[in-house]
Amino acid sequence: MDKIKKIGVLTSGGDAPGMNAAIRAVVRTCAFHEIACAGIYRGYEGMIEGDFIDLNARSVKGIINKGGTFLKSARSNGFRTKEGRQKAHNALKKAGIDALVTIGGDGTFTGAMIFNQEFNFPVIGIPGTIDNDIFGTSHTLGYDTTLNTVVDVIDKIRDTASSHNRLFFVEVMGRDVGHIALNVGVGAGAEEILIPEEDLGLDRLLDSLRRSKESGKSSSIVVVAEGDKIGKNVFELKDYVEEHLPEYEVRVSVLGHMQRGGSPSCFDRVLASRMGVKAVESLLDGKSNFMVGLLSDKIQLTPLEKAIKGQSKINKELIRVSDIMTT
Ligand code: F6P
């Protein structure tokens, strides 16, 4: 493989806190190794259009603490087509970019893998999504920040719940997985946690709430993962519980996109920095088609294909801890 002279970096899919810190790390590692770096705007959309900006170590000052992504992000339909990918390849060649670091989730990695296969173009992925649903890393970028944001909000909701003796259903993000819900549920002391990986069932939910009341609790928080499969959405759950347990006054809070914003936690900034260094140095070592991830506190490589196809398993021990904590 020819020596890499210029690396392109992009963010794609849903933004996540820590993406800016990762871009900064990629740019500065390129500068450290005296190779050029270009930012690609709006993910694969900008790649197709050749929307690039040359970046040096100073271009990324003051962004480590910023949420979102200054390169912006998009979900690209054009890149799903062979024609779109050909255009993107032409644009990269024209700009002298000969390797890519893609920051995003499994959709981003699928695009990167296909691009690598079609054009033998060196790519390394950095997992950036609040959902933590990527195999090959214990933490994706943004996940830790989101946990802290959500715990903070639930603490505030609890003030109202306990002042008014209410039950709150709090819906959190996570797409099809329950990592956010399970962790914030334990962290915020929720009475029940509904996640897609475990079907609690409506009867058991009612039993649990009944027991909770009998044990002397005057207010309750139930955290519901957006992908939960109990068969009712949070608003239907409210009606159902009020109908069967009229002693409860129920409210619903759907937290939404506020969970994705805000300044990244220290953990996410450090993780982004480590991943950025490893991504660039892996490319310079001639590696391609891998994702960098955190495993046993080490930054390690997992083939992109495995990262996409593997499952990020829910922590069963944490489910048990949660069950014991709600006694
Ligand atoms: O993947 C991140 C995420 O925030 C999910 O938790 C959520 O289901 C989805 O993106 C929302 O996507 P959008 O911002 O396109 O509505």
C-alpha cells in the first residue's frame, strides 16, 4: 500500500457528544505524524459533493468541550448507490485524500466497509452514538455523557414525583437496545426499568407497582427504553396503569433529543482522544477495515464486519442489581 499522505475525517448518523473531541484527536494525530488532514462536511453527503476543508492542529482549538459535531452530520441516501460512492471516490482522489476515519454508528460503518471493498480505500471507524449498540467496544462515544445527562434530569423529575406522590414514566432513547435505560434506571434509583431485551409484561408491571405502594413508597419512577416491547407506548402505559391502579396519579416525560446534546463528559473526551490517536496510527500502520473500541480499558481493533454484525449484549448482572435495588 502507498504511504498515506492525507486522511479525511467525517461524522455520520446521529450526532453524539464527544464527536468534536474525536475529530480534534484525528487532526492533531495527523499533525503529530506530519501528514495532512481534511474534514468532510455532512458525512457521506459531503463526501459525494467534495465538501472538504483542510484542517491543521490549530483549526480544532476550543472544540473538545463542545457537543454535536462542527463537521455536521447527515444520513446519506446517495452513498447507498454505486454511483454515489463512485462520485465520492472521485472527490477524495481529486482532493488527494487517501484514507478515511469515519465516526458514527453501524450505518456509518456499513457504508465505510462497502466503500473499502469497492475501491480498496483504507478506512478505520470510531464508534460514536449515544445508544452504545456497537459490538467491539464497552463504550461508544457520547454514551457516558448521555447517561449523566439523563440521570440528572430524572433526579429533577423525582423532586416533582415525590412532592406530589406521583408515578412518572420516563422514556429514554436507545433505538432498539436498553443500555441507556438500564444504566440510568439503576443510577437514578428507578422502581422499574422496561427494556427491549427483557419482556417484563404488563401483569408483572402492575404487580410490581402494587407491591411498591404496599411497601410504603409514595412516588415512583419507571424508566422506559424507546425500543421496549411491552406492547404499549408510554402514553398508553399511563392510561393502562391509571385504569388498573387508580391509587396512582401518573405523568409521562419523553426526554427526546436533549439526551444527545451538551458538553461531553471527561470520560467521553478522554475516550475520543484515545480512539482518534489509535484510528490514525492504525491507518499509518497499514491497517484498514477495522473499528477502534474500548475493551478491558485498552483501545483495540475489531473488524468492521464484526462490529456491525455482532451484538452489544445487555448487562445481565445489572438487571439483577436493579431487581434487588427495587426491593
Ligand atoms: O442513534 C441515536 C438516536 O438518538 C437514537 O437513540 C434514536 O432512536 C434516534 O437516534 C433518533 O434519530 P433522529 O434524530 O433521526 O430522530
